[in-house]
Amino acid sequence: MPCDCRGAGSSSRAGAAMTSWLQQLPLRGRYVHWVLADQILVSGCNFVLAIIYARALGPTAFGIYALIIVAQQYLVSVSVSLVGNPLVTRVPHVEDKDARVRLIAGSLSAQLMVSGVLALLAMAGLSLCLAIWGGGISELAVLGLAASSFALPLLEWCRKRCFVDREAVALILVDALTYLPVVIGAFLLAQSGSLTIDLGVLLWGAASLPVAIAAAKRQRLPLSFAAARSFMIDNWRLARDFLVPFQAQWLGSQGMVYLAVPVVGPAGIGAYRSIAGLLGFTNAIGATLDNTMPIRFAEAYRTGGRAALRRCTVRFSIAVLGVPALLLPPLAFFAEPIIRLMLGEAYSGYAAILWGQAFYVFVLYASRVAIYHERARLQTRRIAVSALLGSAVSTLLVMVMASEFGAIGLVWSTVLGAICALLYLAFGLVGDIQRG
């Protein structure tokens, strides 16, 4: 009986493809496990630090510390918008190995330049505040903020490089060397009764600067001003479209605390930030998603077009939004005992902030679905418009709601702004699907 060679060839190719896929499973599994371990590490450290700082400093002093850290986070978001996000967006579309290396090297050169500028701005800004206002801080806080404003943006670049190259072990090592010394130092200072605003800020600079320098040297990439300049010129449109929404989101979700200080005082800011810090693990999860999912969405679009991108979007929506939706109702009933247990009696009057902040996080996660979809298609303008809309709503409402409801008004102004941004993105996404 003659052999059907075409069928045999087809079976052979199918078997080879299946064998290759099975061989990749252990590698994928190890990568996912390491990323999950890193997520647990960062989440746990943020959670513990929020409790240590809030308990040791009290609402008023913690509020002043929080205002400094909010400025630090703003500078980090500027850096990510200018360098990190354009890199992650472009890399999946570059197949040539040499071009890929040039792109990454240029981005590191640009990152070092941006980090240096941000450190100088941080030093100048806090020095001015110290000269005019004081606020219970000294030159130690200025030094710590300057060091962390250089190091943390650089570390964010290194983390994105780890995600791009799937170097999960390096990722968790960088985060462990950054976060664990801060946690240990804060705990020891708090136990001895020596933790102050100055030392709390200084810990971040002392821990992050040596790790950032070592991580950058490990890249072994050629650095030059010309490469940095070329990267910034080639990617300025992407940087602009990232800078606008990220800064707008920062203003509407964090920067508005500066507007609310005259109304709720440092104690109200301290309560708001400390309780929000209990949900800090969601920021780490969000950062992990931001570093992995845009690449996956872009690869789905590149290989399968709009149909594959839609399937990826639906699967991601179900996986990411299901569990948070189930956790929201219990928080409404157990918020006050949770706050009293974690932060102490001084914060129990602000317990309603916890549920509002949890709902805000849920809305942000829903927005990520549409954002990753748009980034995969390199359509970032809609993201910028949505962020501007949400920021405008939050900023316009914060003074009114803080005056009416106190610190809890801060949360609900951000929630309403986030809902407006989500609706704008969702309507645009539905329109694209209907148009095919």
C-alpha cells in the first residue's frame, strides 16, 4: 500500500512544532515564577514600609514625608515617559539584532542624561522649600531626594530591560537589593525611635544609588551623547504621547495632594497616603503588567493582526478584573478594623479611604485593557486625551470635595476622574471593534 507522503510530512511538521512548544514550557514557567516572586517581593516591601513609616511618624509627619515622595514619584514617571516606555514600545517591532542593540544602547545613554537632570531639579526644588518653609526637614532629605531621583529612574530603565530580555533573575536581584535595605533600615530606626522624615527620605537614596550604578554598568553597552540625542529625536513623538498622559494621570491621582494641603493639612495627606499605601501591592502588580503585557499585546498584533489583538484583550480583561471585583465588597465592611490593626488608632477615623482607594485601583486596571490595546497599534494619542480628561476632572473636583468631605474627598475626586478616562477609552475601543 503506497505511503501518503504529504500526510506524513504534515504530521512531522506538526509534531516538530508541538515538540518545540513543549520544550519552551519549562522556560516560560520559570520566567513566570520569577516575575511572580519579584511581584511578591516588591508588593510585600511596599506594604511593610507603609505600615512602618505611618506608625513611626504619625499622620502629620508622614504627610510631609509623603509630599516629598510624591515629588520623587513624579520625576520617575517623567523619566519612564521620556525613555522607558518608548523603548518598550519600539523593541518588539525591531527584528534586526544590531538595530535592536543600537536602540537599547541609545536609550541607556538617554536615561543617564535624564536621570542627571532630574537629580539636579530635585536638589534645587527641595533646597528652595527648605530655605522658604523648613517643614521639619534638613539637608539630609535634600541629599536623599537627589540621590533617589537619579537612581530610581535608572533602575526603572533596568527593570524594563529585564522584561524586554526576559531576564527574570536579574529583575528580582535588582529589586531585592533596592527594597530590602530600605525595609531593614526603616524597621531598625523605627524600633529605636530614631526614624525621622530626613532619614526616611535618605534611606531611599542610600539604598537605590549603588544598585542603579551597578545595574547600569552590567549592561556593557556603548554610551554616548550622540546616541542619547539620536534616541530622543527618533522617539520624541512617542515620548510626548506618553509624557502627557502619565503626567496628567500623576496630577489627577497624586499631584492633587499639593492642592489639598491647605484644606486637609499634612495630617489629612498623611492619612490618605498611608491608607493608600496599604494597597501599594497593586502598584507593583500594575507595574509588572505594564512591563509585560504591552510587549505581549504588540506581539499578538504583529503576528495575528487586529483579530489576535482583540482575543488577547478579551482574555486579559477576564483574567485581571475578575478577582478585584470579588474583593471590593468585603472591604466596605471591614475597612475600619483593618486600618486600626495595620496603622493604629490615629488613622481609624480615615478608614473610609480604604474602600474608595480600592475602587479607584479597580478602575485603573480596567483602563489598562484599552491602554495596552492602543499601545500595540502605536495609537497613543487617545491615551493622552483620556489621561488629560481624567486629570482635569480630578483636579477640578479635588478642592471642592476635600472641602466638603475632608481627606476622603481626595479619593473620590480621583475615582471620578479615572471613570471619565475609562469611559473615553472604552467608547473608542468599541468604535474600533465595530469598524473592524
